[in-house]
Amino acid sequence: MNPTRFHWKGLEQVAAQVLSCAGARREDAQLVAQSLVHADLRGVESHGLSRLPIYVQRIEAGLIELSLRPALIVRQGATALIDGKNQFGAVVGVAALDEAKQLARQNGIGFVGVRHSNHFGSCSYYAEQAVAEGLILLVLSNAPASMAPTGGIEPFFGTNPIAVGIPAGEEPPFLLDMATSVAARGKIALAAKQGTPIPGDWAIDADGLPTRDPTKALLGSLLPIGGAKGYGLAMFIDIFCGLLTGAAVGPGVKSLYGNWQHPQDIGHVFLCIDVQRFLPLETFRKSMDEYIRQIKSVPTACGVAEILIPGEIEQRTMTARKKDGIPLPQTVVEELTKLCSAYGTDLSQAVCTA
Amino acid sequence: MNPTRFHWKGLEQVAAQVLSCAGARREDAQLVAQSLVHADLRGVESHGLSRLPIYVQRIEAGLIELSLRPALIVRQGATALIDGKNQFGAVVGVAALDEAKQLARQNGIGFVGVRHSNHFGSCSYYAEQAVAEGLILLVLSNAPASMAPTGGIEPFFGTNPIAVGIPAGEEPPFLLDMATSVAARGKIALAAKQGTPIPGDWAIDADGLPTRDPTKALLGSLLPIGGAKGYGLAMFIDIFCGLLTGAAVGPGVKSLYGNWQHPQDIGHVFLCIDVQRFLPLETFRKSMDEYIRQIKSVPTACGVAEILIPGEIEQRTMTARKKDGIPLPQTVVEELTKLCSAYGTDLSQAVCTA
């Protein structure tokens, strides 16, 4: 049976309705819904509507602040510090993005630190918006502990992601969005459910030994990319997002799923660069196009059809899904159906009618 | 036989004398010598005085511009663009560092792009200086092609390094300095000389297949950390350092060893952050100390004596080598001895007398 396909605009409306009924302001609800559907459009299901139920549960538990606005603590020179006030991560993220864009337009670069935020969806959501305005954006975030420092056996760092968006011209923009761990915890959980082994470089068990057993991996710790290099990257991101901004760091960042006493207190950094301080945007776009074409013309290994630019496959998926609908996994459809009916709306109104 | 040990100040003097005799201005010669000995002190021999002979050969070949100064092309807001004028990389790097520090003090952050530079030693040389002044520094550089894009089989990107320096208090500072490749080409060349196999994740052969044969690896391409993630990191660094600044990119960056027609035209980015825009420096230093101690107290895997912070082992090596001397490898001693005598100086004056 083919999975049911949903219209992306329809999904945005339904999700916004749920969030709105759960108590979110209308515009916040729309923004959070957009950020989640953005991930589903790009084929990054882990950061898509599969997160809506947990977002709503945290609202119900009183762990998200729906009434306060993210507040500018200080703006000085080309830097700013924002207190997310424990609002939805996406609401906080967009406020920080707007501030970073404004600072970059004024100063060539803008550096915005964010404290007291929540899970803010995928970093690419923000990078894509900056790129659409001809700006470069670098986004960092810390996350709940899942990765041990090199040599250690207990999770300390999150999968602390880094994203970079860079506009191009006719070619798709550069849109890198990566965790500093080799694999996502979600992939290991899935392997555990299916009873299949995982690659040997994904995780260590509780004794610090590499394991292919997903069940043991879940009791252990994720491995960073490049060994000690990825540990270094995760640590610098944690320092930038947490120590510098006043957000939580390391195991102080609360779990989205496992902590029902405290807000997450996640920290982010948004770094925006105005290309035009260095060269005319149109010249830059042309250079990017040439550069991308040069990379794509490198001879490929046997069995490789083409070289892809970071973000390119996701952009193609987005184009296809805007046209043909989003095929949500059955488990997600079931969860969302229940959630929608509990909040007086109906998921089926978003089903594609072809 | 124990290797001969050299006094670091003595090595700086001898190296500066060679560079000076080769035509460099006195202060430029001293600065380049310092940047190389800095790497030897930290135990990073690949970026130390082993590079002095090739630097001198490029001077002799007329490929380094000894008379011009790095020039500020534009300074606007919190950004600047510097033309290295094909001077020594370290001379250009320090000019960019100074500009970035000044911009950060004025605006909270400073972003300096650099074009027309050369091999500038190890990034940690600059990060260490910023950290000593209580500043955060992020350094990026592109480099001659040695790494294929994921799916490709010909080198396109350099090992494009990223370095981050962050001050602490009583604990050693955070000093990450890493290539975006799994291993350095120099390590593979060494394995080829010794006839020993290399780990399977270091390189691909000329057909794009993973290889443990170092000779085949040298004809192929280095692999990036984390697969496509490292490819994405290397590409964003290339775009920042090259397309944005007007330096060369991809295979356009000339080899330090293999190209005798053209200057390297390397590009760098220096991003400096003034901690005090976010919180008092002393408070930050204390938080860093606590944070580092927390990481170091994570339980370790069997056989692991302690958890190290990025840069910690290098800092210990530096302390030991300042005290006990630098044990240069015999091949480097031989090369330097010849070079010194050709330039009217004597390496043996730097030998430790204990």
C-alpha cells in the first residue's frame, strides 16, 4: 500500500490549528507549523511533524511559555543577545534570525546569541530564509546530551548541529545542515525496533566499546564525526551557544522527551554575513554557479550517478513533495490523527486529492 | 640514539636569520620563524620547521613577495577585506588577526577575509594569540586540492582547516585546530615510505575505492571526516575563504610543493569575538573552568587515563619542550643544517646545552 500523501499547505494549516487550540498565539502556531512542515518537505522526517505530538505534550505540561515574547537583552555593535523566554524554539529562532539579518545589513556581519530556547526544528529552516534574501547564514545549536567526550563513556554533548546557507544563482544554494555526531539517535532507535545491527562507527556501549548492537548503543553514547575532531566541534558549539549566551550547557540541556520538570534551556547562535560587503551579490551568485558546476564535473566513482551539492537532494525532494504531496510514515499519520481529533481538527482535510 | 634537542628561542633565531638572508625583512623573518617554531613546540611537526626549506625555495623561485605589505582593501562596519599581496602567509595572517581583533573590540565581532596569501603555518598560532588577550577566534583557510567531493574521484578541495580558540581561566584554553580530512597527506606519505598499510577510512584510490595501500592513496584522494559532512565543511570553508574574498578556490589554489609557476593564492577568514559583549570576561573564564572540569570528570573507558580538552596535549608538549628542548626528527635536522650553511648560519647554535 502506498503511503497517504498530504498537501504541504494543508499540513501547515492543520498543525497550526492544533498548536493554536493548544494555546499558542495564531502567528506563533503558523510559524512553528511551517518550520516542521519545512523538514517534511525536505525529506528530513526526524525534524518534521513527527515532533508535533511532543511539542503539544510539552505545552500541556506547562513547559513552553506561550504568552511571553523573545526579548532583546542587548544589542551593541554587530552583536546581540536574545532571551527566548522559553517560547517555542522556532519563534525564538526566527526572532534571532531577523536580528542577525538586520545587524548584517548594518555592519556586514551580525552575531546573535540566544538563551532559554527550545527545540527549534531543523537549522535549514533559518538558513533557507537568509539565503532567499541573498545573505549567508551560519546557525549553531546545542542539544540534550547524547554524545560522550572522546575517551569518556557517558553522554555529555548533544548532537550539536551546524548549518551553513550560501546563496547561488541558477544553481541550487549551498545548504549544509549536519549534526556533529555520525548518526542520529533516532536512527539507532529505529534499528533497535527492527532488530538490525548498526554500523560500527555510530555508537559506543555503556562501557565505551564500539557496538553494532542498537540496544546496547541506546544505553551508551553516540560517536562524533572524525573522532576527537567531532568532539571538538560539538564542544565549541556548546560553548558558543551555552556559555557565551547564558543558556544551559552539556547535560544541563534538558531532554525534549525525558524531562518533564524543566524547560529545555537550549542555546543557539545565528551568524549572518552580507555578501555585498565583499563583492556585488550578482557577481557572487555567478561565481557560486561556476564553482558548483566545476564540482559537479569532477569525474565520479563507479556506480555514482552524480556529485551532489549539500542541500541539493533535499531541495529536489522539496520540489517533488510540493507537487506530489508529502508521504508521511503510517506511524506519524496515526499519531497526528489522534492529536488532531483531540484538538478539534481533522488531519484528513490535508490529504492530497489527485 | 636520542634525537638532538634544540632550544626554541635558538631555533627561532636561526630560522629568522635564514629567512632574512634569503631576502625577508627582519620583522617578517622573525614572525614567520615564530609561527613555524610554534608548531614544533606544540608537537605538530608537519607545520613546523620542516616547512622552512620549501618556504626558502619559493622565495628563491620568486614566488613570495618580500617587499610589499598586506593591504587593507576595505573596512566597513564589522568586516574587512585584506589583500595579502602574496607575502608570507604568517605575515598576512598576523595582519588579518590584528584587524579582526580591532574590529571585535569595536563591534563585538570582527570578520576579516583575506585573498592572495600563502601557507600560513598552523591556525593555532593565531588562535593562541587571540586567546591570550581574552578573545575568541575562529580561523578558516583553504588549501591546495587533495580531497574529492563525495562521490568524486579527483582531488578538488584542500584539507581546509578550521581552528577555534576560546580563553579559559586556570584551565588550559580550548584550542581546536583540525583539518576537515580524516588524515593529513603527510601521514600517508610517511606510511608509503615505511611500507605500512593505512586505516581504511583515510583515502580512496584513483578509481574512488577505499584503500589501505598508501601508494595507491597518494595517487587518489583524501577522505573527509564524517563522509558527506566533511565534504560540506570543506566546501563552505572554501567558499568563505575563496569566493567571498577573491582568493583562488578548489584546484585553483596552487600547491606549495608542486607548482613553480604561480603564487598559491590561498584565502583565509579570521572571525574574532569579544566575550565581554556577552558577559564579563572573568565570569566567562570561571564558567569555562567549571565546564572543562565537568567534562574531565566524565567516567572514562577502560584504558583511558583521562579526558583531554582540544589543545590540551599540545599545550603540555609546549610546556615540556620549552623546558627540555625540541627533539627535531633527524631528516629535518639534516635538511635544516644544509639550509643554514647555505645561508651563512649554523643550526648547531640552537642545540640545547644541558
